[in-house]
Amino acid sequence: MSAFFENSSPTSSRHSVRRIARGERLDGMDDLAEEVPVALEYNGISHAVMMATPADLEDFALGFSLTEGILNDTGECYGIDIEEACGGLTVKLEVSARAFTQLKERRRSLSGRTGCGLCGVDSLDQVYRALPALAPDRVLTPAAISTALAALTGAQPLARLTGAAHAAAWCGPNGELQAVFEDVGRHNALDKLIGMMARRRLDPSSGFVLVTSRASVEMVQKTAMARVSALVAISAPTAAAVRLAEGCGMTLVAFARGGGFVCYAHGTERLLG
């Protein structure tokens, strides 16, 4: 789960290893991030299977359902149950008739890679779906970005332990961390964060999202679907992601590390300082 909430499932395990360094051999133990298949099932019908960290799966399922356009809002989800099955976990969602009817029209059962960003998409015209227009009522400051980056380093226990987890953080207007979610998949971490925000009805205009990954099309899409108007990434953006951010009105910052960053979209009018 996040650094601010209790974990419900083991997210790592220990394994014996042999290290070789400078010609010397050392036997010991190492911590590895857990990665399990997680199936998302809607009203008894499987939609997608992804590899994910087995924690915060209710938030993950809700966030995925919202950012992929399966649900219009949290009110269309009537319940979420999690069951162990076939060496993995099945997240069973009970959803509204409208959502289920729409889902059946494009349903596919997929086995996704870690952090699948386009699960359930079976045609090119579904990739660049319509996004809400974002009109932020406040600017993003360099001080807020620096504050969030400094705090994030100490808010990633799974990454510190294993070196194999991404994080997605919700940051207040001054850069204070409100919540941090980790997962072996960058899309999964963001979906977990967005699911929590929707469940707690947090105001998406009251802060920004910070991710420890590149800014790809899927990351921009998911952030926009959550109606968050600013995304900060520690790695590079893609050209398509920049064009998408420009089109929907998102402030897109990347290469946020080492005391600096680069603003690729809507920085001239919104980035203060």
C-alpha cells in the first residue's frame, strides 16, 4: 500500500543469493518484490489479467476502472471482493448495468505485461480516447516540485527494500505528500493512487501527481481521466504524451530530479517561480 496506510498483503520475500564483487564471493539473502497475476472480473466476466504487487487491490481495481473508462464514477461500483485463485488473485467488481453493457461490447480477456497500460483495447481508435478538458485554477511552482521530490525518497519502502517498484504520489499545492502508492508496474501504482483519490473524493484541482517513471501516453491519459491538471515525472516524456498533454490542458513536467526539471506542456502560463 502507500507509505501512509497499512499494507494488507506481503509485497516482498527473501531469497538466498550469491554476490560476486571485485573477485570476492559472498552468500547471503536478498529482498525481492512480489509480482502476481491479478485478474479483474466485472459482474462475473473476466476483462484483464495483469502482473501487479499484491497490495491495495481495491484501489487498483477502482482506479483502473475509472481511468480506462469502464466506470463513469465511483457510484457505478457496488462492491469489490478479492479471492485467491490459480496462483494469483481475482478482484471481483459488481458494477452497474450501464457499465457492464458497455464493457461487454469491447470485452477481451488479456494477459498483460507488468503494468499493462492499454489492457482491454482491441482497436487503434480506442487508444487515443477523448479526455476531459483541464483548466487548473492555480500554478505549479518549482518549490512545490522540489519539496515533493525530496519527501518522496523516504516514502517508498518497497523500492528501498527491493529496488523494483515504481511510485505514484498525490502532492498538495505546496508539494506536501498526501499519499504514495507503490507497485512493480508504473500504471498500476498510478491506478492505485487514482482509486484512492476517487474513493476518498479528494479534489483533483488541489494538487498534482508525481510519478517515478517516464511520462507516457497512458500516464497522461490516466491522470487526465482523474481530472488532475498537472503531472510531474522523474524520467522522460514521449512526444505523443506531450501532444496529448497540450491538447487536454495538462501541465506536464519531466526529468524532475537533481534540483531541476523540464516543463513540456503549459509551462509558460502556469509555471510560477
